[in-house]
Amino acid sequence: NDLAFDRGGDAVASCSDDGTVVINGLSSAECASFTYQRPVRSIALDPKFERKGNRQFASGGLAAQLLLNEKGWFSTKDKV
């Protein structure tokens, strides 16, 4: 449904109606996949996603909620 790039063009994110969010590094082999129990219609990456220790992205969908996801070194957490 949506694509997003970080400011440097080092990462691309996609989301879909099946609730899947996939983030791929374009200058690295990194790939992360997240599954939500709802359709995801839009995605936005932190402008410095590839350059930060704590990587953040926001997503939203038909549930009318904005979800902020932060992926750190040891865990991943969601904030509504």
C-alpha cells in the first residue's frame, strides 16, 4: 500500500493490507519484518533511520491509530 525511504536513501519500507511491514537496507543486507493484526495503509521512516542506534518508524491503517515502532539493540517496542 505504501513505500517510504529514509532521507539518505539507505533504507526502504513497505506496508500492506495483510498487516506486514518490511524494512530493507539498500546499502546493507539488513532486513526487518513486522506483522500486525490489522491492515497497514501508510508508513514513514525516521529521516535518519539507517544512521541511528534506535530506529523508528510510524505506521497507520484502518484501525485509525498511529503506531510508533522503535527498534533498539535488544528489543522492539510499539507505542500507540
